[in-house]
Amino acid sequence: DGNETGFQAGLDAGPIDVPEQGVAWKGLHLKANGKLSGVVRIQGKVEELKLATLDPRLPQPGTVTVDATLADLSSEKIRIRSFDVAMPLVRLKGDGDYAPSLDRGEVRANVDLPSLEPLSAIAGRALTGKALVDLTANIDKGNLSARWQGRVDGLGAPDVPPGLIATVDLAGTAGLAPDGSCTLRDAKL
């Protein structure tokens, strides 16, 4: 069946701009190697990724790098042994699993925002600080849910006196059903 055969693959794509889909990039470079019945490693980057669907006050993703290790691609449950996605605003590291036949899966990630300054436009004023959040996201037959817990350190603004700079702990749970209804529970600051 070919599952035991090792493979190597690469994809390089030049600039793309698809306005109707709201996606543009300068270059795409991906490489993968491994065995479908074993482990597959995917590495690459998207240079200067721009998404028109984002709130214009948010910074664009920029250059995005990906390093992921997947396992058991030919089994009932695909495992994401690890992933590391980095861009100028945020870095996500974690693992997960997904059962395609059940449409059920979970991703666990550590979300690191080393600076809140790029979010200043959406806040309407200059921001200082950094955030580190543990996030767990689930899908179960089209129902999406997320749990988070983390901390924002040094939250403030350049003109705020040092005594008013805050550390903020945050936690919560949210859900989104296939019909578009959403829930927010146990949100804490």
C-alpha cells in the first residue's frame, strides 16, 4: 500500500494575490519528509502573508514559519506530535490530535505574545506588556470550543506611571456551534 515507503516533498510558490479570497503572499516554501505510517515532519514559511479578512487595525501576519511533526496519518486518529508556528506578533507551540471519521479533535497550544505594542491600534492607544496564554481548542462534529488560562505582564501604556502598570491573570471558556450561536463562560480577569 506504500505506507511504509519514505518520502520527501517540497513546494515552492512565488507571489500570489487573490483579492476575492483576501490572501496574498510574497513566497511559499514547504518541505515534508517521513512515512505515512510513521512520522512526517513539515517545515516551511510563508513570506509576507497578508489577510484582507482581518480587522484593519490588527497587524498583518507577516512572515510565518511552521515546523510540525505529525504521526499516524494512515490511522483513525492523526496525532500532531508538535507544532511551532511563529510570526512577528505571536508564537504558538503545542500538540494535538484529530479523528477524521469522527470529526473530533483537540489542539493544545502555548500562545506567546512577546509585545502588546502591535495591538495598540485596536486598543486605541499605545500599549506595553507581554502575554503568555495556554489554550486548548476542540472540535466535535462542527462544535468548536476553547479554554484558556494565562497572564499579561506589564500591561500599561508608555505614559502610565509605573505604579499603575498591571499584571492581569485571565481564564475562560468559549464555544461556537455550527448554527453560529456562541457562548462565553467563566471568563475571568
